[in-house]
Amino acid sequence: VQSIRKTLTEFYRGFNEYSADRMEQVVVSSVGKGKKNLQNMFSQLKSARVDMSIEVRGIELVSLSEHNALVRIEQSTKVSGRRGKAKMQHSVSIGLVKNRGSWKISDSDMVMQAASLGR
């Protein structure tokens, strides 16, 4: 469970730092499209001078097996920019898989979809 928390911490830290490279380290490798999409989103946020961050408010382990885990995360998305500030609370489910002895996020698109609601 501790290593799952570490993976999630790195993922959210990468998001809050607008670092697609950091996020990619804890996500199951895909075709590379995910990283490019993240870099585009972060570039758009920066050029629009929008600050967006996600704060994890709670993590619930829904299921755990030797190679798979499912967690539910209560999170708060904060957005501020020229048009003002917004804060939204919501929960997302994230699947993880054991990959070469480490936990990796297998469906980070769910997190990104939830985050994009605040944009």
C-alpha cells in the first residue's frame, strides 16, 4: 500500500509541477500520445497564465491483488487565472498494475479527464 501511495504522490506532484516527464515515470507506457497530450495541455495553461493544481484529500484502497489495484481518490482541483478562481471537489478511480516490481498507473486518462473539468 505504501508503494501505491508513493506512485500516486509522484503522479500528482508531476501534474502540479506541469511535468509530463515526471508523470510518465509512474504511468504504464503507451504509444507516447499521453505524454504529448499532457505537454500540450500544460503549454496551453502556461500561455493562458492559468494555474491549475490538484490536491489529494483522501485515498481509499478499493481492491488489491498481487498484480492489480484500484483506488478511489477524493481530490480538489484549484484553477486560477485572469477570469478568477474556481475550486471543485470530486472523486476519481485509478487503476494500477504491478510492472517490474513497481506499481504503475494504468488508466491516468481518468485523472486527466477529471482535471480538465476545471479548465
